[in-house]
Amino acid sequence: MNRLAHLASHSISRRSLLQGAAALGAAAAFPLPAFAQEAGTVTWWDIFQPLIPLHEKMWAEYAATHPGKVAYTGMNPADMMQALQLANRSNQMPDVFNVPGGGADQVNLLQAAGWFAPLADSFSFDKPFQREVLAEGFTTFGGKLYSFPIFSFRQTATSLWYFKDGYAAAGGDAAAGPQTWEEARRVAKAATKDGKYGMLLPLQFADRMTQHLVELAQAAGASGAIDWKTGEYAYASQPFLDALNFLLGFQQDGSLHPASSSLDARQGRARWAAGESLMFFDGPWNSGVLSGNFKEVIDGIDVVRVPYPEAAAGSSFTYRGPTTGTFFVSAQSKQVDLASDVLQQLTSEEYYVGLAERMDQPPLDLSAVEKANVHPGYRKVVSGYADYVRLSPDALIRNPAIAQVYAEMKPVTPGLGEIIQGAFAGAFSDPKPVLQQFADQMTAERARAVEKVAATGATVSVDDWKFDAWAPGEDFTSDKY
């Protein structure tokens, strides 16, 4: 997995946000970063180490023309939440910080605990592509703007990357690429010979395999893990079964790299880039990694969108929910106006172009990629998102009390990623009853959590996950709630 994507998805226990003084007492000696006290200095903590060069350039330019500067502390993702909790207790919060994990449930819990200050009234975020990502419980609370994303929700982790020469040698149209599932399997099988394979999957990485399965199921007609028309978990629906069988088909055909079961995304990418496999699923950040570590092969590689079954041609979409803001201003900050002004620099065209040139997650303004100095592969994969990635609904926007439900829900094991691993390991021959059991367990756990939260006086219902206005292929915009 790429560095930014890994940091942005770093798992933080929901309950760790609620543990309070008892949990922090044992960590009393945890060293806090140096805290600059002088007026006019915005203290800033985050875990986005790869963005440091871009941010330092921006802060230097800001300090040259404004009466303010930034004192930055880069944090280890594993330590960030503990440091923030201790800083909050001792009234030493940085002016600006990011929330590790960044899930809406986590952000809502911290907002309820009084961690954030709204951005200054002077802060502007009103371009059309900016307004479309604002959502109550994600970036706004009580109608006030608290944060904003810097990356676009229009992205996937399941674009299909391939070697052009190898694809042509296996009888495929290298210019068109493996658009459909059927074509991908056919060419992968033809390419499997002489110690090389058609496909490599990062089976050891359960979370990434979950992303792949969900996005492939969406390309086959699912709305996602939840059927937004019914509010029910969709893991045992036909699109999910078809997507899993599509992936298993590479193993059945003998075209799956045999080391797949022991590889994560980073290891798998290296083996693929070394020419051991023709194809590899990955996100847009693959361009950045290839440019940095595998320059000798990047120009021989092409990419297509998330592939789909032939029957879905012309009507295949993937969906992603709204994202929370990336950075927040502390409620303890005594210079909210200055912090907001510094954050305003993260909304400029120059900043979006700079983000694009990292060739990682796409910038919020996808059009900035056309102005950026990036590899053609990155430009191609990102420009395609506008055509097929759509905004899905989220129950939390409809009802903020859903955050309490998410905090109450316990993990169901084995999870979807482990079920995928079990299917490839031959733990069962028919995935449908296994996926149905998982869906039933998720349904039961959600119902239990809803009942417990409702008993506290909150108004919540499983119907909060049902959206009559949802339609395939359309963005679920704020007016549809």
C-alpha cells in the first residue's frame, strides 16, 4: 500500500477515543512534541510525512508575505492519537492536527468531546467541486464548517495495471486493455507460461482484498457493502458472488501467481513490477511508487478502470461515501483566525497541482492533474474517475446518532478479507452460505448496537441505512437526503 493511503487508513480503535483518564494514566510519561507558545506561530501535527516538502514550501511562501508561520511536528501514526489525548488533557493541543484513521465515527466522537473549533468566517470553500464534498458530520457540524478534505473521494484501489508488450503477446489489445472480466481472465491464462503468470493478488493483505472485492462487486451492479435501497448488508448478493468467483477464476485457470497467498500489496507490486505477473490491481498511487522505485518499467505499463463483467458494459460504476476533513483546528487554539488562514492555502490551485505531482491519492480538484507534471498513467487513471466513480449516501449524514451505533458495534470475525483468504485457501467450496452468514452476523450486530443506543434515548433505527432516492450511476448529493 502507498504511504499516504496507509497513513490515511491507519486503524484506530473507536473505543480508544473514549477511554479517558484511566487509559491515559499509564502513559503519563509519554513525551509530547515541542509546543511553540509564541503568538503568530501555528503549531501543526500530522502523520502525512510524504507531504512535508509540499507543505514546507507552502508555509515558507506564506511566512514571507503574512504575519504568521508554522511550527510543524511529524508524528508516527501509532503514537499520534495517544499524543493528542495527552495534549488535550494538559491544554497543550496543537493549533492544527489531523485525526489518525479519520473515520466519520471517530471525528463525531471527538467533536462531541469538544476537540474542534469551527474555521473562521473568513475561510472560503465555495467552488462547485468543494461544495459537493461538504457534509454534516463529516466536515460541518451544526451548519458550521470545521474541516475539508484535500483528496478527492473519486478514486478506487482496483484499477487494473498491466504490461503493454506482454498483453499484446498474449493476444490482447494493449491499447484497449482488460476492460472486462472475461477479457482479463482470457489474456491472463494465455500469458501464463515460462514461469510468468497472468495475475498477482495481495491475498495476505485482507483489507486491500476487501477493497478489491467491494469495488469489483460495485462494477457488477452492487451499491456497496450495503444495499442502499433496502438498507441491508449485500455481501451475499449476486454481484459479490460474481466478483469473488471472478477473482477465484484466476486460481482455477492456473494464471494466479502462486506466491499471492503470502504477499501484501507492497510485496506484490514489487514482484509484479519485476515482470513475474502481467496484471496487478492497484490505486492511482501506483504511478508514484513506480516512478520512484521502478522507473525502468513504468513507461511499458498501462492502466484501465475497474474492470466489469461484459453484461455491465455501459452501466458499470463504483461508489465511495463522503470523506471527513483532513485537518482540524483545536478548540484550545487561541489563534483560530490565523490557523484558518494557513489552512486556506490548502484550497488553492497551486496546492492541488502540488498534490497531484505527488502522484498519490488524487487531489480534491481532479482538473489540477491536467496542469500537473505527472506520468501519463497517473493522468489517465485519475481522469477516468469522473466517468465512473460516484458519491454514495451515508447514514451518519442523515442521523448523527449513528456515530454512537458505529462506536458500539463490535467486529464480526472472520471478516470479509478473511473470508476471501479462506476461499482461495480452499476452506469451503461454495462461498454463498459463508457470505450469507457474514451478512447475517453484521445485520445482527448492527441491530444489537442500534437497540443499545436507542435505549440511551437516542433516536436511531436500521431504517437510517435505507435511501429511497438512491439510484445507480448517480451522485447521492446533499439534496437527496
